[in-house]
Amino acid sequence: MRGIKARLYRFVYAERFEPFRIKLINGDYHDVFDPNTVSFERQVLFIASTDQNWVVFSYSKINSIESLIADYHGQSATHGG
């Protein structure tokens, strides 16, 4: 889990932020377009969106993290699966 949390830190706190997608082991995904919408807690990650919704999940549920730089169009965080 430490590795995935460290990788998330690098995405969120990069000098030049790039939007990214978090894919969970159940197939759901969460796109992050603003680093200020992410909150790191000890065992879980919170992601907020501009529509007042939020998600929370354990780092152990994360399958992968990937850059969305090629798909970025200025959107806010989206959640889906």
C-alpha cells in the first residue's frame, strides 16, 4: 500500500499537475482534474467533486493510476465504472 500512496502523492503534488485516473480493483474509476479535490488520510483516500459529492476508499482497493493528459479538456472530477 505504501507504494500506491507514494505514487498518488507524486501525481497530486507534481510541480506541473496533470489530471489522472485512479482505477479500482472492482473496475470503477475516478478522474482527478484538480489536486485540491484529493485528501490523503492514514488508511483511505477522499476525492471531492465540484457537485458536492465525494468518494472514499482504501488504498488497498486501488488497482492502477494513469495520466489523463491526452484526454484533458478542463473538466472537474468524474466518477464512474
